[in-house]
Amino acid sequence: MLRTALRNVLAHKARLMMTALAVLLGTAFVSGTLIFSDTVEGAFRNKMSKSLDDVAVQVTAGRPGTDAQDDGALDSRVVGTLRALPGVASVRPSVSGVVVVADKHNDPAGSDWGSTGANYVPGKDGKDSRYPLVTGRGPAAEGEIALDAKTAGKAGAEVGDTVRLAVDGPVLGKKLVGIVETDDPRVTSGGSLALFDTATAQKLLGSKGRFSELVVTAKPGADQQQLTAKVREVLPKTFEVQSGAQLAAEQSKMIDHETSSIRNTFLVFAGISLFVGVFIIANTFTMLIAQRSREIALLRAVGASRRQVVRSVLAEAAVLGLVASAGGFALGLGIAVGLPRLLKATGAELPDGPLVVEPSVVLTALAVGVVVTVLAAWLPSRKAAKIAPVEALASVDQAPATRSLVVRNSLGAALTSLGVALMLYVTTLRDSGGLTVAMAGSALTLAGVIVLAPLLSRPFVHLFGKAATRFSGVSGKLAKENALRNPRRTAATASALMIGLTLITGLTVGAVSANQGMDKKGPQQLTADFKVKSASYLGLSPEVGKEVAKQPGVAAAVPLRSTGFQSEEKPALATAADATRIGKVADVRVTAGSLSGVQGTGAVAVSAKFAEEHALTVGSAVRMSFYDGKKAAPKVAAVYADNDVLGEVLTAPALIDPHLERVRDDEVLVKAAPGQAAGLPGRIKEALGGNPLIKVETPEDLRRQASGNIDPILNLSYGLLGMAVLIAVIGVVNTLAMSVFERTREIGMLRAIGMARREVKQMVRLESVMIAMFGAVLGVGVGIFLAWSGGHLLRSSFPQYEMTVPWARIGIFLLLALAVGVLAAVWPARRAARLNMLESIGAQ
């Protein structure tokens, strides 16, 4: 039986080729994802391990949430204390912060979150081992700076040039004396690096004489854990002391978290592709078994048991899966090599490193392909085992008996009803807590529709067939009859395409609806023409708001600053602004009291939701516990409708300024005078000295940024789901090709009674289009329903969300499905038209 299985694989290479291709693509997706994530993880680990090679102990200013900075400081005295400890070879003091370097256009040369500034600490050889020099030397005086190579290129600067930069104030100019390399992930991922001598770094990035962290290097033979314990003994408890091993473990955990999210995302789409492939594999083996019924009957007649027949089919599937998986693994290697280059071409930065191929990945790829293929072939193998020798031998020239769909339809109706009921229940929920219910309902609905597909295909094929018959005559009628002949096969082929289009449609409707909601959200609450912000998280100097207000064409410039606090042990945000002018730049709708009363430290305005949660009315006292340990109890002067621009509480600057570590504005909202908006951003930027730290944005810019986070994800999803759709197309080609083989005698008879080659091609083409359009219509319908019902979960946190169906895109999806049907039929139709009629009539 094993030899028989192997012979069948070799005998039906052409028929199994498309099935093997579906398995190959699915396993390539899996293996490519695993190799890519392992390679990126290995590269990150190598970079991180290099930076920790000489780190025995690291000391930082304090644990998050402590007041270590006020209780003590990392200064030269601490450095001296640590250097005196036995086992300490050296102590390297570091200073770090945010420095924005200007590029050629006075824009930031690095990403907002990755613009890094640090001190250059030369060793005995005059060089800092953390930052290998490419050219020049390290900075040694206040007017000098060194940059990483990429930042220097963006700034168009060479050694000897003056570099423009900003920290949190005016533009500075420094002479570029050196260009370095760095493995810092913040920089390699799109940020920038600016290096100063230690004194200058302390002056610009922190307090004079203080450091951000201290790195202790151990002498040869010193025990790292004992040294860490000694450091903890001599330093105040407010300092955070970690051993090199602890740092390595934390970084390893962080890397695992980051890479696992990427890996899991890709594997979800790989799973979808393999799931689609299951339909193709099952379809193929079902058709092969129907075509080999005489052969199976002969095996049963000469003594083969049902179990042996099942094993023979499963062995055939296992061989096919193994060969296809091996090819998929080879293709996966190519994907893993090409994906980093593709991501870098789109602007993403990944660390360089050797390709990592773990033995487990090889075994996983092979196992996945074999298991999926064998599982998909299991039901067809059981069908093969039920063939009775005498019955099969006596009916080889008869059409196979039609199997009842009653049980299948009943199961499908139950699954669909349960799924739809769950999704309708989701529409009554108002928070994200129903996400699990929505996922279960979506899965059940999709599964139910797949099971019901044979039943649903009949009315669609009848309707499509009528139109095809009217325009194509007998070719359309025959195409309809062929599609109806085996509704299970038609449904299985269409379901593969339906799954991909359901997901694509659901994602598209959700993304478009979210973007439309964001468009509505902005203008309702932000009436300013521009928003002046900092490119760093440090905020803006109060002088910026004053300077902006002086500019011609500015009708109002209102700075906003904020701080967190707790009220009745619940966290909240206080926004400080000039309450008498805030209405000029934001839509603040007062429902009680007056904003004119928000002055000094004695009165605030609160949002309606905050007032309801804390039972506040005009005149009530708001208990505010700030994170510096101080408290206040101002009175409520006004209540306003919930407003994202202001947050929960609106105060005068005098109330929150004492609780800020540094008085900085978060942003300045600018309203232009009538007819003065054009060119105002450029004038503001020029008035502020072309500061690369300053960003002047319009509400449209803000909306574009918000939608910019959605569109790339949607486009990535299109690309990943494209693999599933491609596999579905392969399924259509495979089904048609094998159907043509199955109907060889029938096509010969049609040709013999006068059917032209053109009509044969048209018949096959129309059948393909019927299958593709059925899957497309079903997928679009299910996708819209799931997007509508699931979208209700966003209503509480995103009240502007309202489902919008992008009919233009939906139309494009249907046209693409039509094109899929036409293209998938090219080879099978050509093969059918080229059949020799006499040989076909005599075929068995």
C-alpha cells in the first residue's frame, strides 16, 4: 500500500502540483516568519550584549516613582566612592537626554523619540569604546560636537562644519569635530545621536555636576554579584543598582516581547493562509479519489482493508506535504533574507546580523506542512475507504451519487445562528470588554457560512447562470450546470476566496470608519489654525508662546501645560491655560458657571464626566493630590462638556506651576487673523530662529498623523492577506483543471456535436467567474456585517466612530474577484479547448 501511495504521487504530479504549491506558500510564510524573527532577535541580542560586555554594575538616579533626584544625586562624590571599592576597575559616568539636530531643511534629523544626546567619555587611549570613530576626534570643549554617521549625512555636515541643534530652548551652533558609529537601537531605528564633552552634556542635558547613570567595570576575577551587593551597601537606597546579569535579563525580556509581537502577527496571517490551503487540499483529494474509484475498488477486491486504503491516501498526503514543505522552507529562507531589505527600503531600520536558522524552525516548517496536508486529506480518505468493490466496479461510468446536505445544512444553520446572535449581542455592549465575545461570534459566523456555502451557492449560481445563459447561450447554461453538479466542490473552492475577502473587507470598513471618525473629532473641539509643539517630550519654553503671540497675523496664541494628579484615588489630568482666551482656539462648551472665574489658585473648571464621577457642582471643592506630595482644594467655577483638548480639569497656570519639575508648555494653540493663515507657519518658524525643535502643525496635519497610523497597518494587512487570496486563486485553477480532466469524455461529446473551441473556453471561464464571484459576494457581505457589529465596541471610547462602507473600494474588490475568475480559467480553458474529441470520447 505504501508503494501504491508513492506511485500515485508520481503518477499524478500535474494534478497535485497546485495543491503542493498551496502547501509550499503556506509553509514558506511560516518558516520565513520564524527565521526573520529569530534573525532580528539575534541581531538585537548581539548589539545589546556588546553594550553590556564590560558592565558589572549599573547605578541610575532612582527607581521610577521615587524622589531619588531630590534625596541625592549621582555626582563626582558617588563616582569617587565607587572607585574606592575593592574589585572595581573603573567607573564610567554617563549623561543622556534629548537633543534635536537640524537637517538640511531645519527639520529634525531623527525621530521624535530617538533624538539622543550623551557625553563622550574618552579612555586612556583618548577614545570612547561605546562610540567608535569613523573620522575626526571626540568632543573636548563646550563648542564641539560629534554625530553618528547617519545624522551627519542628514545634516549635510562634515568635520569642521557648524551643526545647528536645540535641547529645550534656542538654537545652538556647535563645531562638528568627529563622526562616530553606534549600536544604540534608538539611533539605528531612525533616531539621531549628538555627543558632547561631559561638562557640556551636564550643562545642556541635566544639572551641573550630575550624571544620568554610572557604569562600574569589575577587575578580572571579581564576582559580579558580590560587587553589586557592595555597591548597594555604600549607596542610598533611593539609587537603583543593577548587576550586568540583571540588565541582560531585562533586555532579553524586552527583546522577546518586541520580536514576539512581530512574530505572532505574521504567524496569524500564515495560519490564515494554511487554513485556506486546507480547502484546496481536501478538494483535490476528494476529486482524485472520485477519479480513482476503479483503482481503489480493485485494491479492495484483492484484499485491501478499509484501514489500508485510509493509510494509503494519508501516506500519499504525507509525501506531498513533506515535499511541498521542503520547498516552502527553501522559499521561506528567501523571504527571511528579503524582508529586512524591503522594510529598510520603506524607512524601517533593523540591526544587521547573520541569518539565524534554528533546527526547530526546519522541523516546524516540515511538521506544519505534513500535518496540515494529512488532516485535510483525512475526510477524503474515509470516503475512499467506504467504496465497495463490486458497487464501484459496476458503476465506473455512472455519475457519483449525490450526497445529502441535510446534516451539513443543519449544522451550518446552527453555527451561523449562534455566531450572528453573539454579534448582535456585541452591538448592545459599550466597551472593549466584549472583545472576546466579538472574536468568538466572528469565528462562529464565518465557520457557519463556510458550512452553509453549498446551500447558499445554489441561488447565486442559478441567478448568475440566467444572466450567463442570456448573454452566452449554451456555454453559460453548461457552466451553470457544471457549478451545480457538485455544490460541495463549488462551495469549498469559493470558501477559500471568501475567507480572504471577509478579512480584507472587515479591515477596510473598520479602518475607513476610524479615519472618518478622526476627521469629525478634530474640528469639533480644536478650532485653532495651528499647533506649535516640541519635537521632544521636554516641552516648550514659556518664551515660545510669548514670541508667537507677537507675530503679525496671530489673532490668539494660548499656551497649554499639564500635570497629573489624583482625586479620591483616581488619576486625572489638569490642563493649565488662560481660561478667558481658551475659547478662541478650542470649542469649550460651558454647561454651568463661567470660565471667567478660573483665575489664580482658588478656582478650576471641570469636565462633565469628571463632575459626574466625583459628584461636583459649581462651588464644590475639588480634592487634588499632586504627585509631588502636595495637595490643593480649589472650588469649581464652571463645568464644560467633555473636551479632549483640555482633559478633565482646566486650571490657571498659577495652580499647577509649583508642582512641575520644570515649567514648560506642552503646546501653543494659534488662531490666525482673518486672511493671515497662509504662510503663517513659516513666519512663526522663522521668528523662532528656524529651531528644529519647533513643529508648527495644522489640524489637517494632526488628522493625517492619526490616519497615518492606520493606513500603513491596513496596507500591511492587504499584503499579508494577499498570500491567502493567492492560495485561493490556486484553488480555483486546481479545481477547474481537475474538473476538466474529470469531464474529458463529456467535453469530447460536446465537441463532437458541434461545440466550438471558443465556446468550450467560454464555458470553463464562466464557471470560474461564477465560483470567484460567489466567494467574493459572500466574503464582502460577511465582512461588512462583522465590521458593523464589532464596531460598536468602539463607541464608548470613540464616540465619533460611525460605520462607513467604502463602496468604491468594495467595487474594486469585486472587480478583482472577477479578474481572478477570468485569469484562473486561462490554463484550464485552454486545456479543455485543445482536447482531441475522438480521444476524449474514448477516455475512461
